[in-house]
Amino acid sequence: MDLANLLKTTDPAILLAIASGAMLIASLVLGVGFTVGGRALSSWLRATAPSEKEVDAAEKRYLQDFIKSQATSKPFSMTPTNEPVLISLVCFLGAYLASMLFITPPAVKEPENPNKPKPVVLTVVKDAAKAKKVASELPAGNAANGKVLYEDKGCVGCHTLDGKASVGPSFQGVFTRAASRKPEYGAKEYVYESVVNPNAYVVDGFQQGIMPNNYNTQFKPQEIADLLAWLEANYK
């Protein structure tokens, strides 16, 4: 009878008892084996390990050897052999530290890109004749885009459209007032100058230096023309 048939025909309780007995025997055998082996290993380690006297003797020998090596070692001193090397090393370190503290390497200038467009800078006018010439050379303005520029360029933050007081003069009626602000200046010339050179004329009651003086780099000729066209069409 083979093992498969034997397992099928044998009572499960008997099989369980046999398996349990086999596991118990295997556990006992392994336990005895580990115990005997552990004791044997412990005995061997104790037998081969140095005794306390041997350890003390080894420590004393090591200490004596160390003391002898310290007594025979010579202190550092300048000799004809190491003197040039040490002097050179000190000079090198001194020169390196001095260069790090006091010498600034020259800035590396990047080559200019010939295809890079140059920024547009509006002419800053300072007299009536120049203002009239510049204003006459501006392109035709697009009034519809002027309102967009009024908001995008930040004019809305300081100049109202309804006559109410703010940081700067209101744009209500600005073109009528602009025509009489400065002698020989028309409305366009005055407003243009007020944008690109805001401190050239400061209206009474308002503070100088509030308006940025870099709008000559922030506006393009077409944009300043659009702003002028919008103001002329809506705020005379």
C-alpha cells in the first residue's frame, strides 16, 4: 500500500497524533543539539581566550612601548632640509588669502547679441521747441488703446477720471488745462513732457518726486501716442 492510500484509510486522529509526536521528537532533538553545541562552543572560547594576567601583561607592554616611542621622537625644528619648503608654503598661503580678500576678479562681459533688439527710450524734453518737435513726430494714436494703457501702466493708481482728488491731478479736463500750463506748450507737448519728465513742472498742491521718472523707458512711441489720443478725445 502506498503512502497516499495509507493516509486516506488511516483515521485523521491517528495521523494528527503521529504528526504531533514527530514534531515533539524533532523539537527535543534540536533542543538537545543546540544545548550541547552551545556548551561546547562556550568551553572552547573560555579555553582559548587569554587570561586576565595575560591581558594585563599585554596592556603593560603596549604602555611601555608607547612611552619609549614618545621619549625617542624628536620635536619639530627648522632644518636646512625643511626650511625652504615651509617658507614657500607660508608665502603661498599668505598670497592666496590676500588675493581672496583684496583682489576682485574682472567681470566677464558677455558678448552682445547683434540680433537682440535695443530698448526704446523716449526723448526726455526740457524746452518747448524740443517738445513740439518730438510730439509732432509721434505716430498716429489709437484712442481705444489709450484706456488699456491707462490701466496697464499704472496711471489708474494716481490719476482719477472724475475730477476727484488723488495722488496726482485728475485726468478730467486735462487737455484743456494742459494747453495753458506752460508758455509755448500745447496740450500734447505738456502731457508728453509730464510723462517722460514728470518733475519738469509740478502742479500746485501736489508733491514733487511722486511720479516715477523712468516712464521714458516704459512707454513706446506708439503707446504714448495712443494715450495722448485717448486723453484728447475724452478729457478736454
